[in-house]
Amino acid sequence: MMQSDATHPPALAQLEHAARGGDDGARIELGNRLLSSHPYGSDEHEQGLEWLKQAAEGARGVQAQWFLGAYFAQVPVRPDARVHALYWLGRAASAGMPAAVDRLADLHLAGLGVERSPARALELQQQLADIGFARAAWEVGYLHTQELAAGSSQNLAATAFARACALGYPQAYYSLGLRFALGAGVARDLSFARALLDRAADGKFAGAREAAETLAPLAAAPQATDWHSRLKQNMDAAPLERLAPGRIRPEERPLAVRELEAHFASVGHPALQVDAGGRLSCVAGGGASLKAAPGDWQWLGKGPRVATSDAFATREECDHLVHKMGESLRRASDYRRGRRANDDAEVQYFSGSGQPVGALATDSVVRVMEERVARMTGWPADALEPCSVIRYEPGEEYQPHVDYFTTEQMEQDRLDGRDYGGQRVATFLVYLRVPEAGGETVYEQAGISVAGQPGMGVLHYNVTPEGEPDGLSLHSGRKVQRGEKWLWRSTLREHPLHRAR
């Protein structure tokens, strides 16, 4: 097999020679290089895809299948891309590749290439959780919170988060802490809640410190310091290294997970028990729910049409998105494609930072919020633009602009971007964090100003009821004076984005 290193990768001619000689490693590397360095539709791009398909039937087939599944998930403009993504990810998942199982769950949750099935998504994430994948264990807890599958409950959510804590996942301490603070699925215990939230803060989870101070102040949590110390000692002694790649055989992982769960239960809290099957569980209690309960639309104006919905997203969802995206935010000139007029407008007018949530970065929170947008607006889910997260720091703003497209832009999108979505009918925003001062979203010509609050959804239409671009939708994000402003956003398009008409 051809040898190479990162400093001196082999030339394409060498790779092609090895690939034609049957070297599957060369086929994979050559395929990925051609796909990444040549535009969709070019002969070289198509040849790259063929090399990966050849490798998918060889000795390194699982790796090639994963790359093919990831490719089709990220290039939805290809004919039947979602069906192909489902096929290749399904093959890699059947062979035991965890990343493919995770993305397959995402397809089922979003209904991409397959009928939407939260139950199947939950089942796939549970498979990963049971063999020690901590993020999957957290996703199981979040999906149970939404009660989207038969038998789901707030108690099962708490149990899943406790199991993720046993695997050392800081976000799980946060989620379990919220449930002990509010009595959601478990009996309320402010001391244990504060200790869990503080442990999440120790792990640098965004929002954990604020949640601790707000929901479980030390004055109301007299035993918090003791529980925090016990939790820290427990995790310091946990044999997490057993789950490191290559340490144990795949068939031994479920037993290692059970041992870690029993170790976490040994912290001694009465709500943490080990059942007859050796699995960690939380004793049921409390009647609160952490499932979002959006308020009715409050219409602020008809010209333009602007409405807000309180509590569209939960504290848990907002903090999750801030934490998830915080390290990846970039200036608009870096994350926008810069070849279309609407992309150039963001570069010109927005001085903050942001990041689209790519197809390989979506998760249960993103998919559930997208479905919530579709349900509350009566809009087809496949006509929503992929979401993004943006942040304003002090002094940053979004100068007055409109979100609708011109006829020329839509035609260019169709030709160059193979984007068939047509007009941006409406824009949907969710406030993840609000600044201490400044940062209002202002519709200048209508005299409407929205200061926002965490979790609030804001819907504004970019077109009139007759479908014409609405100049009154001109809006801006005023300069932030103190603190930070974070938004999750998407747009409602006229047609499905990737379906040719």
C-alpha cells in the first residue's frame, strides 16, 4: 500500500496509479481530494465520487461508505442525495461505525430521505449510549424530554442524563442539575442541583454558572459544597480510560458502561440507584417538565408583519446552542460564500460573528427546533433554510438591511447554487442570550423595537400578503452596549430548497 505523510502527501498521479492498482486507501484519498478541490458538476468531482464508490466495496469499505454518506448529506443538491445518504450511512452504521449511526439518527429525526421517526432516532442514539458514547447518552435524555416516542418520560430523561454523567460529560451534569433544581422527573433537591450545575461549570459548560446562581442559590442549598466535593472525587476516580479507543474489545464496552454507572451511583444520592440489570436509573419524582411550551404569537405590526412568541426555546436548548457553536463562530467574511448579493450584504452590514450549522453538526436540539418552527408557522420543514447562530459583542451591530431576494438573486441561486427555494418569505429568530444594554432588533420604518428575552421567538415576514418584497421589513440589530446578544436563525423559503421545479 502507498505510504504518505501529512507533510508530503502523494501527488495525484501517484494516487491514481495506486488506486487503479486496487489500493483502497489510495482510492479513498484520491476520491476525497477530487471532491474537495473541484466543484460539483465537474468531471473531476464526479470521478472522485466514483473512486469512493469503488473503495466502498473493498477492504476499507466502511470508511469509504462513511465518506459517501457524509458527502451526500452535505450536498443535498444532487438528485436523490438524501436517499443516497441514507443508503451509505446505513451500510456504515450496520458495520458498527458510531459516526454513521449518529448521522443516521439525524436523518430519521429530520425525515431526510426517510419518513420522520423520532422513535427510530432515539433507538439509534440509545445504541451508541449503551456502548459508552457520552454525547449520545445526552441526546437520549433530550429526546426523552420532548416525549416524542412512545414510553418517553421526564424520568427517563433524568436517567439518561445521569448515565451521561457517569461517562464524564459536563453538559449532562448541567441537564441533570436543571432537573433536580426544578423537580423534573426526579424529586427536587437544590443542594444536589447546585453541586451538579457547579460541576458543569467546572467543565466550562456555557450557562452553567448562571443557572446555578439563578435556580439553586447557595443560601437555599446548604449541602451543595459537600455534594460538589463528592461528585468531583467520584469523577476523579472513575475509570473512564477503559472506554478509550482500542482499550477493550467492542463486546466488552456494555459491561464497562455498567461499571461506570455503578461507580457514579456510589456518590450516594438516594435518587441514584442501580437496577436489577446493572443499569443506573433515577428514582421517579417531581412533576415539572423541561419540554418547551411556546406561547401564542403576539403580533406587533402588520406592515411589516412581525410577531413574537415567549418561551419558544428552553434555557437548556439556548445554553446548548451557545455552548455548541461558541468555539466555531467567525466573521461574516469567513463563513459567507461571498459570491451572491445576499451573502455580500451580510459581510457589508454585520460586524458580529456567526456560523451556519452544517449537515454533519446538526443534532437533536437543532432538529427539534426546526420542527417546532415548521409546526408553529405551518411551513413545510423542507422549505426551511439550514439554521445558523450569530453573536454580537459590545459595539457590534447589524446595520439596516432587508432579508428578501430580488428576482435576479433567486435566478442566480437556482443557476449557481442549485437552490430552488425561491423567495425568503419570512425570517425566524430565537434569542439565545440577551445583552444587558442595547442590541434591540428594530424595524425602522414601522416603529417596532424588540428587546427580546432568552428563548423568545421572533417571526417577521419579508414579503407582503400578496408575496411582493416588503420594503417596510427593513430592520437592524442595534449596537450592543453591554453583554452579548446571541441569536439562532433560519428563514422560511417559498419552495423546498433542493427540489427542482
